[in-house]
Amino acid sequence: MRWKIGAKISLLGFAAAEKGCYCDSFTILFKRNLAFCQQSITSDNIRLSSSRHRHKIMMVKGGAKEDIDGGKNPQLCFLGNENLMKKQTGVLLEEIKSDAFQLQLTMLRKAMKHYGGIGIAAPQVGWRTRVFCFGIEQNNPRYAKANPIPFTYWMNPEIIWFSNETNWMWEGCLSVPGMRGWVERPAEIILTGFDENGKPREERMDGLSARIAQHELDHLDGILFPQRVSSTKYLIPQASIDAKDSWTKDWPSPGSYKTLLGELCDDK
């Protein structure tokens, strides 16, 4: 498959499926897996308070305050959440060095670690802005075959180039619990944006780093991985992945059949 490249490219141009690709069968399956965690953040306001001894970030949910530094973590937003499904607004560069913004960055990294992610985007925890972070600092049971990746923050990220070559992976998402999708994406990208100090950065990525960056950037545009699969047959419950030894040979496709979590495959 060949992909057209423009001077400025967003992953919206790569969409393997439109937002309207949801079907009743997936909705039913997802609701069954999500029955235990239907609550989502209903307010996207993040309040900053200071004290003499420490700083806290308070996230508001139905009037209840969750103290990030006090040991609690913000609740995740799940597929279908109104704010999660929207395109987020950009970061004002003068805000990046503020204490409030830096505390929010710390919150985001803590949430990623707490929920066992290898990447997380700000809107997944109710922070309405174009920020994500990712990294694998030790073995992650959700992606057992993934190698370590240095941790990085990205503000106002943008893909300015992606390769014609693509690959596939069993993707998962903290905001779509209990599900996996066999997703095709460009194998290599160039990502630009700003780091946690407000300095411009540009990085050419391949392998799992490129995959994670594209997945997280999708979040900033209101897109989740089920909207990227080419067919609903490539959306399956995690329980099926756990029972992969019992799969019919080459189901649901030869590439997906042989690929373990955390691995990339050149074949569909």
C-alpha cells in the first residue's frame, strides 16, 4: 500500500477507517468488557493549589477532589467520553515552564505508570490539551515482547513525514480496556513538537517508538484505535489474546496469528 506525503501531514490523513466505522457487534462486545468501569471523568477542569510544604493537582469529578501527590490518580476517560472524542487545543508555549503545567506533566507520567501504560495522552485523564508522553523503562506485562524505550514528553506534536512502508501490531489502550485491535500504521515517521522545557524538538522514529507516537497523537485528534482497524474481525477481546494457543491457524490473518503483544509485523 502506498501513502501520499504532504508538506505537513497529520495522522488524520492516514485513517484506515473513519469515525463512523463502529458497528453494533463491537459496541456490544466493548460494553461487556467495560461493564466494570463505566465511570469517566465528567469535568475537564484541572485546579492547582499550593501549600507551604507541597503542591497538589486537584482533578474534579462530580465535586470530588482527587489529590495526585497524595497517592491517588486521576480516573481514566473511556471510549465514548465526549471530551476524549474531541480534537484538543494546542499548548501555549509560555505556559510550559509554569509550576502548574509542570505539575500536570508529573501527574500525566504518574498516571501512565499507575495504569500500566507505555504511553498516555492528556485527554485520557481529563486534561484538555495537546500533550502526550511515552516510554518503556522496564518490562510491561501488557506488551511483554516490547524493548525499553526512553521516556519523553511531547507538547503540540505533529507528524511532518511518514514512510510509504507500513506494519501491523496488536494495539491496546488504557481507554479501551479489555480489547485489542490489529492496526496498520506507517513504519517510520518524523515527529516535531516541544519538550517539557518548551524547547523545539524533532525526532525520526521507527519501530515501536513510531507506533506509540502515532497512537498517542491520534488521542489528541479524538481518534482511538478501534477506528483504525480495517475490519471488525481484527477487534478481539483480551481474553482471546490470552488464549492464543487455541486459535485456528492463521486466524484472523497470517500476520496477526504469529505476532505477540509488543511485536510489530510486516505482514497483515
